[in-house]
Amino acid sequence: MKQNKTVKVGLIGAGAIGSFHGESIARRVPGAQLAAIADPAAEAAQRLADRLHCASATTDVQQIITDPDIDAVIIAAPARFHSELIVMAAEAGKAVFCEKPMALTIEEADRAIAAARAAKVPLQVGFNRRYDNAWAEAQRSIVAGELGTPQLLRSLTRDPELADPARVPPWAIFLETLIHDFDTLRFFNPGSEVIEVYAIADALVRPDFKSRGLLDTALVSLRFDNGAMACAEANFQAAYGYDVRGEVFGSRGMVTMGDVRRSNAAYFGANGINSPTTQLNIDLFHDAYTAQLVEFVATVRSGEVQGPSGEAARAALALALACIRSVTEARPVRLAEVL
Ligand SMILES: NC(=O)c1ccc[n+]([C@@H]2O[C@H](COP(=O)([O-])OP(=O)(O)OC[C@H]3O[C@@H](n4cnc5c(N)ncnc54)[C@H](O)[C@@H]3O)[C@@H](O)[C@H]2O)c1
């Protein structure tokens, strides 16, 4: 594709994150055009199309997949549809950006990766944290050797509110949330792979939903093949707002990142000092979400994936699956057992 050609993007899924990605394509990403929106919920597709002045809204995903004018798709449907949508889009020759998790099983992940490879289309996955300035800078310093050898790594996610526990998919704490942390830990220890995990998880926020399989709090220890040890943790209800942090401790120093404060403004009053926090992921990672799509558009033009690939998404998925087995069987699980 010519470097200066406008990349026409079809959005599949107009829910919470799909709407934000659609808005990014329409308003914030140079060289891209939001050409069509598909969502089985007709109203969701139409409402977003109206708001973003997008010419086409449909309930039929095939309309986007088979449209010869569309160069690329953004898949923001629920996770259980991801791998099938990737296969369909790739077979139709579309470049693919897919939200995490890319798939729910290793077999599905392999099918998606194979379809993109066979069709020679790029496949990028939505691990947006890599695009946050602090995370990107930390990774650059690790790769440059400034921290020496990584020895201890940590990554945590605390979501601000568990709004409707009935809508949370099974094992979401690992498959939808900690999967970000798993990608981050791998990003910070490049060239190394996790060999073993031990995970514990419980329903501490909503114990009444435990019998329905909803676990809302988890802690994972991970061991890399270069000896580094890591820790990941998540909780679905942080009273004070969105909290995502990371840390890498190496033989020559340490880097930390993440700040729950919305900005460094501090309000001084009779009750002390107050700093507002972020309540929405699209506020916390606003620029990172945009940057990953800027890179995706460059990837559509060059055909070369620079960001998180299908293979990276498969590796993070394997960690989530190993954690699920670890919790289920109450024992450490070697990655080889789930691959
Ligand atoms: N990277 C991030 O930080 C981040 C943040 C939020 C969500 N996500 C991921 O994005 C995905 C969607 O999450 P969400 O919060 O936007 O969910 P959502 O429920 O708000 O939206 C999903 C939308 O997809 C539509 N849909 C259902 N089946 C579909 C299909 N077969 N084809 C097309 N559309 C379909 C639904 O009608 C709905 O409008 C999940 O995999 C989630 O993990 C990622």
C-alpha cells in the first residue's frame, strides 16, 4: 500500500472500547478513515456512526469483511468472537488490529496466527500499555542495559469498579485483565520466557458471586527462564480509581511506572492535600490507546508488525491459561503444560 494513501478502517464491535477506538480513528489518527461500523446491536452501530459521521453502520460483520474498499479492521467484539473474526478478516485480505485477548485457547490463537500468516496480512493486538510513555521509556532503558539484568519485575492492575458482576466473562481476571500484566512482564524481560506460574485468586469484592465462578482478586508469581522472578496482581474494585503500575528491579537499578493521580495537580484545603484520580481506562491510557492505532496505520501501510504481534498475544494467553490451571489445581504450573 502507498505510504500516503488513506487507510480505510472497518470497526467490528461498537461497545465501550470499540467506540473509543472508532473515535480515535475518526478524530485522532492521521491518515485513517473510519469507513464502516458493524455491531449486531443495530442501535450501538448507528449511534456511533452518527456521532462520528461514519457513512456505514450495519449489523452484518460480513459487510465489512467483504468490502473491497476497506483495508483494515479493528476487532472490539467480546473476546469469545475474536479468533473467528481474525480468521475471517485475514482470509478476506484485511489487516487486523484485535483487542485482547486475541483468543481463549491456544488452538484458536494458532488458527488466527496461521490465517494472518497465510494471507500475509499484519495482525496487531491491543496491549496498549506498551505505548504509554512511561512503559515505553522503561522498556527502552531495559533493552539498552541501563538497569543491568532484570531480577525482580512486578505489574499490577486495579480496576475502579465492578459494575455488573453478572456480565463478567469466566476467568476474566486472568484472560481479560492480568493478560495486560503478563504482556507487560514479557515486554520488560525481552528474549526470556516464563517457565512456571503459581496463582491464587478469590472473590473478595463480591463473595456472593464466587459460586458463579467470578474471581475478582488474584496474585501470581512467575519465574522466567533467565532466572528473573515476577509478580502480577489484580483486583476489580479499587475505591480510589484506576491504578496500573509496573516496576523492574535489575542488577544496576530500578525503574517504576504508573501513577494513579490524574495529573500532578494537588489541591490543598482544610482536610489536607487531595489529588484527583482517574476512573476510566480511556482517561488513564488515552494517549497510549491512540498511539497504538497510529502505529497500526503505519503497519497497514508497511505490512510489517512493529507492535504486539499474534505471537506475543499467544504467549500472554498461555500465561493466563497456566494461571487458571494453577488456581483450579492449587499448584504451580509449568508453561509447557498448557502449550
Ligand atoms: N485494551 C484495553 O484496555 C481494553 C479495554 C476494554 C475492553 N477491552 C477488550 O475489548 C473487548 C470488548 O470489550 P468492551 O468492554 O468494549 O465490551 P462491550 O460489551 O462494551 O462491547 C462489545 C460490543 O461488541 C458487540 N458484539 C457482540 N458480538 C459481536 C460480534 N460477533 N461481532 C461484532 N460485534 C459484536 C456487542 O453488541 C457490543 O456492542 C474485550 O475483549 C475486552 O477485553 C480492552
